[in-house]
Amino acid sequence: MARPITDDITLQELQKATRNHGMPLEGLRYDITPVGMHYLLTHFDVPFVNADSWRLEVGGHVANPLVLSLDDIRARPQVTLPVTMECAGNGRAWLNPRPRSQPWLNEAVGTAEWTGTPLAPLLEEAQVQSGALEVLFTGLDRGRQADAEQWYQRSLSLEQADRPEVILAYAMNGLPLPPQHGYPLRLVVPGWYGMTNVKWLKAITAVTEVFSGFQQKVFYRIAQDDDDPGIQLSRMFPRSLLVPPGIPEFETRDRLLPPGPISLEGRAWSGWSPIAHVEVSFDGGGSWAAATLDPPVGIHAWRRWQFEWTAVEGEHVITSRATDEAGNTQPLEPRWNAKGVANNMAQTVVVRARPGVILG
Amino acid sequence: MARPITDDITLQELQKATRNHGMPLEGLRYDITPVGMHYLLTHFDVPFVNADSWRLEVGGHVANPLVLSLDDIRARPQVTLPVTMECAGNGRAWLNPRPRSQPWLNEAVGTAEWTGTPLAPLLEEAQVQSGALEVLFTGLDRGRQADAEQWYQRSLSLEQADRPEVILAYAMNGLPLPPQHGYPLRLVVPGWYGMTNVKWLKAITAVTEVFSGFQQKVFYRIAQDDDDPGIQLSRMFPRSLLVPPGIPEFETRDRLLPPGPISLEGRAWSGWSPIAHVEVSFDGGGSWAAATLDPPVGIHAWRRWQFEWTAVEGEHVITSRATDEAGNTQPLEPRWNAKGVANNMAQTVVVRARPGVILG
């Protein structure tokens, strides 16, 4: 079983770990993750935005540039979508050696109901011109990374930007976006890793060249080293997570429960296609048993699974893994890469069944 | 300047750091911290509570035991209080050697508007009997710590429990408590460190002996070793925190800004008495200049401060410290103790002023 490196965490990593946060895995019990439990990764700082003076500029290679207020955007057609979103760096801390960034273990995920307006009609209104290749999204969050000052920026191809489920969201779980989730407006691209979903939008720009900014061409890639162009990240690879059963040991976070029947539950998702099945193993992946799947919470959201287990006295290691309809499945060991992204290795939970344990 | 140990973080600490979270310090800009930015420390697990079947038991050494539903509690007199709450472990990661628990740096704080009903009239209705010494609060969160299974429990003396500002809160910032902040009901004891404010209340019990449970007599104490009975924690020691100015460097979280005038701002609080003054130093505490103080957000909440600074080109280390009317002030170096609590050493922020930097 892979264990994270524990002998050289840096101040820089700790500074990120105390600002950012995962979803405590007991949060897997909720179809829609309560605000504040949803994972949060702020790349630079949370900007302080006055929504009255804030404007979204839609421009670049368009015939009809737009400058829109929040009221303008709220007056447009409205959709609400439950979307499971995961940080591309989820699982980073299990890699060895550990790439230096936010040291996530397993919990950088959440499912929110995002309310907003579809992007495609807005691009149509702006009249994106022939010759445009991509749409560039610029956030109000600014910082310096890899020796360059930058706004946080990501692009989508025109084809991806025109997908009907791509929205500009101004509400999360029925309330205005919290500041830390992109107030007043963010991009939501269902199925893609979190870095795509640019927060605090200031500009949407049709561009005639493929965007080569840091967050697109350097950081969020599966690459072996700096010379490897690697693979650009897009959709989330399948993952299953288990609500750790029983009660925790404070020091280790290992689990305690009384011997006997217990219902295990978790959630599984993939950005590539629907989840086909979830399996559970109690012998480190030597053998697997199928879990029962509930319907997904939405086309772009996780599905709940359950597995009826009888714990006999002793120590157990529970592993679950998801497989999607495209045939992608989770590995048991991490696949190392230089940026520490897309590590969807199966989660393991250590459980001790002891007579007399009282559950919470 | 004290630096945290960075060479031996454990998996246990990292597991806590990715579940729990501080308030990103740009959140100091808000009088009331938005939900999800407020610091969060879950001692064991977040319980999954059905509020319809949930009941609060008020019992023990009382003549009139009560069993109350959430509706019963909401029908009682209602108060709303802005309260600054800080984790007793804030600052732990600056200690050397570092006690093993949640490795906070500086940001385990937040200010919420808590709505609930005062505790004292409820105790009066239950008719606490002569001979009762303390009131014990039991949460629904359960786990094993230091070789003992336990519900999370803390007590208050009768005198403290009868303070008029001590409330049972069912709403945070105007909405029902989020699960992670104690849904459906939590204790709020303004001025005291976070561990006092028991979440997910299941029972309030008048007891005739001083409570000697783990979370009271062992963990939350300022002690030099296991043999030292030490000092029981209660009120928050004064602290000032600064909104890190300028824009961040991703790797180091150090700050960049252009030379010139800039308004520094922060917040200061103390659980012992009102804040008397906040000072700022640019030479590591050799000399200090007074900041301007706004009125406090509430009797039990932080006050904003400002300081007009002109940054000259080069590197600066900004330190701020608060002093309360009781004469407590912040040290420049940490005061080590075995549990890593109550380290209110002054925060330092590294800032580089460089021509051409564009602020976000």
C-alpha cells in the first residue's frame, strides 16, 4: 500500500494545506455537498470584489464585444446543474518523490448545485469570428508563479466552450457564490478537473492562437519532467471514495467499529463517461466484490454506492475502485508525474473491528 | 524569526491538515467571515444528524430534566451575536519541536454571527440543584483518543455557564448551522477558544464533580510535559493578523507589490478584554508604530485596524501585535508547550516591493 512521504514537508506546502481544504470524507453522505465542506483550492488569493462595479468583458476576436454587469448575466436564461468537481492535484501526497504543491491525500472533491447561464449563447451574441481557435478565461486572481506575474487563465477550444452544459455560474447550492468559490461569477465545465473552472471571471476572450499560458501549457499536465510536453489535463479520471466506517482514532484517523454487519457506502465519478461499476476489496486488491449503485445525482455528478459487509474481529484494509463505461479504472498504485496530477489510485481505509466499540 | 519545523511532518498531521482548514488571511477583510472561509477543526468526525429525531437532553443534578426538540429550542428567546472564535491550537506549527496534532500556522480563526437562545434560562428551567459544580456539554462526535473511546465533552463552571452571552446556537450567518459547524445545535461561549464551543450537542448535564475528561484535563492545557498539570485553557489570548498585502508568490506565499503608498489592514481580538492597541513593526520588533483602530464588530468580535505605509523598493518583514486592556500582549517568539496551544506569537509577513508589479 502506497504511503505518502512524511519526512520533508516544506513550509510552502504547509501554508497551502492550512489555507485550502478537502471535503472531510464523511461529507460523501450528502448528494449535494454543503457549502464549506466542498473542497477548495485557491491558486493565488481570494479577490475582494465589489459586484456593483464588477463587469465581465466578452471580447477578442468577436464582432460584437460585450460588457456585462451581474444583473445582465442574471437576466439571461438560467440553468441549475449538480456537478462533481475534483482538484487535478487530488492524490498528490501519495506520490514518491512528492511534487511540491498543495499536498492533497484523497479528499479534494465535492458536488455542488451550480446555477448560472449557458456560455454558448453568450459567445453567439458576441459573434465569435472565423479564425478564432479558443476561448480564454481570465480570473481576477493574480500572483507570481514560475518567475512570471499572471492573472489565473485557462482556455477551452471553441468546441468545448460550446458544449451546452458549460455555464457561467453565479450561485452555489441556491445562494450567491461565496467569495472563495468565485464571487460574483465563475466558469463551470462539468466533467473537467477543477483548474478549468476559472473563478472570479473578469474576461472571456476569443483568441486566434492556442493559449500557451503557464496554467495551461506547463502546470496542469501529466509529464515526467520539464522537457516532457506531456498530456494536457481535461476530464476527471474515475475515482471511488468510501465514507470511512465506524469512529476515528484521533491520532491515526484509522477506524474502529464493533464486529458484525455494517453498510459501507461511498461515491464514484468519472469525467469521461458514466460509472459502470464499483468494486470493493478486503485483501488489497486480490479479489473484488461488486457494490450496489444508486442512480447518479445528475448527468455530471457522482453516484452513491453501497456494500453490505460483515466485519469479523481484527484489522481490515478496505479498498474500493471505480470503472467507467469508457473502460477507465483506478490503479492500485500511484502513477507518478512531475506535477503530481491525476493520481486516481484506489483509496484504502484501515478498520479495526473490536468487541465493545460504541459507534457515534 | 521563528520558522516551523519542516523536516518531519507525519501522515497523521497531513490527514488533519487536508480535512481541517484555516481562514485564508484575505478573509480578514470581512467583518463577518463568509461560511466556508471560517476556520474549521473537527475533532473526530462530522456526525450525520437527522434533526427531526434529534433531541437535546438537559439533565443530571437537576429537579426538572428536559428533552427538547429543535423546534422547542427555536421557540425560545432568540439572540444574534457576532463572535470571533479561534482554535486553541492556532500557531502550533511554529513550535520547535512541534507537538503532533493539527499543524496550524496563523489562520485558525473566524467571526460568525451566531443565532440561538441563551443557556442560563434553560438551566434555570431545568432547576439545577444545590451541589452541582459544573455543566457538562456532550457532543455527538465520538472517537478514540489517548487509548480511550469518548464522546467529545467539555464542561463550564456554573458561573461561566450562567454568563448571559453563552448561547445554544442553531444558525450561523443567518442560515441553519452547516453540518460541519455543529448542526443542529452547538454551544457558543464568546471569548473562549474554539474547543469550548461544543458542536452537535446531545446532552447538557449538571454534575457534582469537576469534570476530568480528556479534552478538559489532558489535552487543552498549557503544560510542559505529561506530569505537569499546567493551566487549563479558557479565553483567547490577544492576536493581531494582517491581510497579506499585494499579490502572492505561488511557491512561497511571500508578497509582491509596487513601491509606493499602501494601506495595510488587519484584525485584532482578545478574549480577556477589549483590544487597547495594535502596533506595526518593519524591523522585526525593534520599533513599533501605532495602527488606527475601527470600533469592534461586536463586544465579542474582532476590531479592524489600518496602517498607512509607504513601501520603498526592497524586501520588508511586517510584524503586527495586539495588546488588550488587561495588559496582555503578543510575544515575538513562541512560548513552547507540550500540546502546542495558545501560541499567540506575532505574525510576520514577507513583502517584496518591486517596480512594475501589477496588483490584482
